[in-house]
Amino acid sequence: MATPFIAGLAVAAAAMACKYGIQAWHSFKSRSPRPRSRRFYEGGFQQTMTRREAALILGVRESAAADKVREAHRRVMVANHPDAGGSHYLASKINEAKDVMLGKTKNSGSAF
């Protein structure tokens, strides 16, 4: 007598598991695709560069050591150098960011 009851419970449990599995699959398929890439700063440049903006340009923390700043500057500059097809404006902003992070700024802003 207990065997048919246990078999019925097993079938009901399997049906419920399938129902929830199908619902989970549909919610997974209907979700909006998120970009898997890194989010970048979407704002423009400020009139005078701040330490925060310089850190965002170079991809380092505001409290980064000088050697980390130089390494990040080299990496970003290789990708954006004017001789390699990069923009002169971006190159000047990258150089200005390095100067701000290293404390060598003259508060004169960009050449552009």
C-alpha cells in the first residue's frame, strides 16, 4: 500500500522539479544581455585635470605609487601614441594625467 503512494510522491516531485527547471530556463533566456566587457568612464574631460580624472585616464588608483603610474602611462601611451595612429589630443591628456599623478603639474591644462 505504501509503495504506490511513494511512487506517486516521486512522480509529483519530479514534475515539480521539471516545472521549476523550465521556469528558470525561460527567465534565463529572457534576461537582457549584459556586456561582458569592462565599463569605462563615459564623461568628457574637465577644464583642469583633477587627480581623480588622471587616475581614471591611466587606470590606476588615486593613491598609486609612482612606478605604477609610470607603468600605466607607458601601457596607455603605447596604445594611443600619435605615431601609431593615435590622437594627439588623447596623447596630451595622457601625458597631463601622468604629470598630475606624479605631482609635476603646472595647472596650465592641456595644450588643446
